[in-house]
Amino acid sequence: MAQIRVLDEKVIDQIAAGEVVERPASVVKELVENACDAGADAVTVEIRDGGTTFIRVTDNGSGIESSQVQRAFYRHATSKIQNVEDLLHISSLGFRGEALSSIAAVSMVEMITKTREALTGVRYCIEGERERELSEVGAPDGTTIIIRDLFFNTPARRKFLKTPATEGSHVADLMEHLALARPDISFSFIQNGQSRFSTSGSGDLKEVVYRIYGREIARELFPFAAEADGIRADGFLGTPQLVRPNRNFEFFFVNRRYIRSQLLSKALESGYATRLMQHKFPVAWLHLTVDTAKVDVNVHPSKMEVRFSEGQQLFVFLEDQIRKALHDREMIPAVTLSGPAGRQSAAGKKETPKPGQDGDKGFLLQEKPAESVPSETPEKTAAGAPLQTPEKKGPALELADRLLDSQLPSRTARPPQPFERRRLSEMAVRERLEYEAVQKEDSAGTAEQMSLFSERLLSPKAVEQYELIGQIFGTYWIASYQDKMILIDQHAAHEKVKYEALIKKIREGGADSQNLMPPIVVTLSGEEMSLLERYGEYFAQAGFEIAPFGGNSCALRAVPCDLYGCAGEGLLQDILNGLETGKRPGTPAAVTERIASMACKAAVKGNHKMSRAEMEALLGQLLALDNPYQCPHGRPTMITMSRQELERRFKRIV
């Protein structure tokens, strides 16, 4: 009979470490979250070889008192909670007290820390839980932790790590999420000696998005803010033109913690609903503030999954507010033509050359010869003495230094040398100038839109001024309004009109039915029969008459009039199969949305000649809708081109 033994502390610690420290990114996550909880406003992370051989995290937070340093590495030692009741109101990123002990169990750790009140700091070294050094040293305020040779004492786990490039990409993704979660903190990420990105810590979320994901994405975002019933959401949403083939660009932060949530993803996608094409997903960065008593973050060791006590309320809030935000914006895609005339921005304007590009003298950082700057400068002292800089600096270098100081920790274990400072300063200025150019373009675009569309493009007054020119290719219409040329897709327009008409009839309880002679007998699976029973009353409200026909079969005796031309054997299955993936499962909206989307099959197709009277009637119906911009499948119903763009292409203006 097998004997039951109590494992020794070393084995217990390595088992616990396996739950917390999965890979280098796990180490970085725990250390950076500790830095954030310590009140740091600047954090620098440096890794080498994907973090397997070297990780350094430096912050300017509160530091750790010398008497508490050793205790910080005990298992379940934390300053963030005291009793079980505190688990119901967690506001910090870390709280379990497992990170440092788990990291120390599988790596060589060096910590240098100092509080603001102390005159000197503490250097503490521990290798695989074996203390090596505890000494007094001069140090700046804050904490620096260096991790060397991760899993050096557990080779079986080390061999399961991926390549350094792959592990480094995981750390890079993590740092991006942390920077987006805390735009008020300046983050710098250095990989193999090269700066990957840095943020200013200004609190501007859009600037962080710009620095990480670039100009083209940042310019397609618009601000979002909503609050109701103790829930607050703010951030940025992408326009319906900014879509992705997966959910990788759906970012959610709850109480400043990056999380993954199917509930929030479904709410976001439901809010976009018919504005997106099938198998396309929106782009969003959303920060939610929720009562800590209503969200449980103690679900998984990674703390990436949470549970909401009022999930349905949160779903409805987010879905409704996103739909309202999209509805309140006029989102007709503007077409610009690119060509040999030069690089064009998405707004149709020639882009300002970036500093350092050919033909652009840019923002001159080289105001003095390079040799006038000493090649070497003694490092900053342990007490934090400032670097020696040239006595005279031009305004460009002064601005560069101010920008650099705003995005790097005020004190680090090893300050940058002059040549590094010059390189980082150039990068900081370049990124800042580019971001300000985007902001300026956005402001100019908004001002232009307000001047052109003080009366909305699709308002009743504006519709009276439309001039319908005609039809081309049997599919598209050309219309004009003020200084805009509007191109309309007749199939998408008719789809939208039929969709909205049927939705309105169903909601008002007046959906007309058409009897089927003979009835259509449909055999359903057990799951489909369950869905039919669950949603039966909603099908009846929508104009369906469905009767049992023995076993798993039913007879379809009547359908909504708008579906009469689509009533085949697969109609009912198509509707049922889409219910659980629709919006607000289990509600009438789930049925009505699915039924109305099926009505689109009866819309007029492309390559169909329409009379002018038919076009005018359909255009009038389309422009009377609340949301005429996209068909139910997310395709645009219309696009615009400005007179200015046409004149530019014909060289009337430059």
C-alpha cells in the first residue's frame, strides 16, 4: 500500500511556482503589477533572450522597507490583503503574495530597493530560495529586480520553453497590455538592447495606442464614454471600416486590469451588430470601472479571467451604449484615390514627411557636431546625481530631453549614456511629432465635417437637396449633395430597407403572415427542437405558424410576408442555427434579428435595371432610416467622395 507523505518545502515551492511562473512573461507580469501597486509612475522593463537569461524591472514606486525585504519572499506574504473579507473588494493588481516566492524558487533573483524616507537602500540576492546576500547600498527611490537564468534548477521545465524570439513576443504583448491598462504610467520596454516602445505616462490612451499600433489605426478611432447603474466605461472604438478577422484587437480592462471576457466580447460585437460584415470583428480599447464587490478576479492564477455578479446587466449596458455611440456618428466611408502624385493620407491629404525622411530636414537634433558631446560620462551615483550634459543645448535638444524625461523612470539603476540619450531623445521627439500630426489632422477633419455637415448628411432637410444622377453597371447609383458625390449600392440599400421594415413590424406586433400551401415539413435535431420550444412564442409574434408533425418533425404552415420568397426547407434551420450566436440570447431580439437578416435574400440584386421612380422611392426609404450606413451584413450602403478629392486628381488643385 502506498505511503502518504508530506512534501518538503522545496518541492511545495516548485509546485506553487509552476502555477504562477509559466514562462518569462509570467515573471514580467507579476513584477510590473507589483510596481504599479507600489505607486510607480514610471517603469522600465528590459529582457534578453526572450527573458530566459535576463529580466530587469525598474520602477520609481514606494520601495520596500529594509526590515520587510526578506519577508516579501515568503509564501503568501503580501501587504495588499489581510483577511478573507478583503478578497471581496480587491482593488490592487496583485494580492495572493505568491509572486516573489515563486519566482525565487526557479531563478536567481537580485533586488535593490529603497523607500523615500530611507537614506540608503537594500540589496538582497536569493538563488533558488537560498539567500546569498543582504547588504546596505546606495540606491535611488523605488525598486529594481533582476531575474537571471529562469528555471536554472528545473531543467525539465526549461526545455519546454519556446525559442527566445517566441518568448520575447509574449513579453512584448504583455507589456503592450500593461501600457494600455495604465496610460498614466510611463512604460519603457527594451529587448536585447533595443527599445521596442515607450509611453509618456500622460494618461492619454489614444497616444499609447498610437505609439504601439501606429498612425493608421489611431486615426480610425473615436472616443467612447458612458456611465449607468454604477458601471462606467470609457476608451476608444474603431470605425466600422477598421475591422479584423479575429478578436485580437478587442481589448478590455476592468478596474485597470487587462482581462479576457467572452461576455464583454459578445456585448461589444452585439453593439456593432449589422455594422460589420460576417466573420469580421471590431477594434476597441475599453476601460470599465465596476464595483469591486461585483467582480471576482480570484478565478485563475493568471488573473486574466474574471466573473461578474451582474453579467447580464453589464452586457445590456455595454451593448446599448456602444450601439448608441455608433448611431450618433455619421459613418459614411470617404473614398480617396492614391496614385503617383505622392503618398496620401487616409483623409486625402499629402502626409507631412517624417523627420529623417528624404527631402525633409525634419526636426534637427544635430544642432552641434557629434564630437562636441563627450563619448563617455560617469554613471549616475547611487544617490541619484544627475548626468553631466553639455552647457549649451539648442531648443531641439532641450525639447528632446523633456520628452525623454517624461517617458523614462526618473531614476534607474543605470542611467542612459549621452549617445543613448541622444538616440532615445530623437525617437521620443519623432514619435511625439508624428502623434501630434495625427491629432492635428483629426481636429482638422472634425472641424471640416462640422462645417460641411452642420446639417447631417442624412437629415430630412439634407435629403431634399439630394440630386439623383442615375444608375451605372446595373448595380450602383450616383447622387450628389452639396460638394459630395455619393455612390449607393442598390442591393445593400434594399436589404437595409427590408430589414428595418420587418424589424419594425415585428416589434409593433403587426407582422403579416403568408400561408404556405402545402406546408413545409422540416425534420430538426434534438438541439434545434429545444431551441424551437424555447423561442416558440417569439416565432409566433414574428409571423410564423409552426405545428408539431410527429417525432422531431414540424410543419411550417405560414411565414412572414417578407420571407415568402425565401421559404424553403432550410429556412427554419438557418434561423435556429444562428440564434445562440446572435445578440442577447433568450430574448425576442435574438429571433427578430435573425429573421430580418433572412429577409435580405428577397432584396433586389445587382445587375438589375431600375427605373428612376424606383430608385427615388428606395432612396427616400433608405435615407429615412436611423442607421442607413450599413446593410444587415455589415457592408456599406453608400460611400462618398469630396469635390476637393476629384479636383485634386484632375490637378485643378494641388
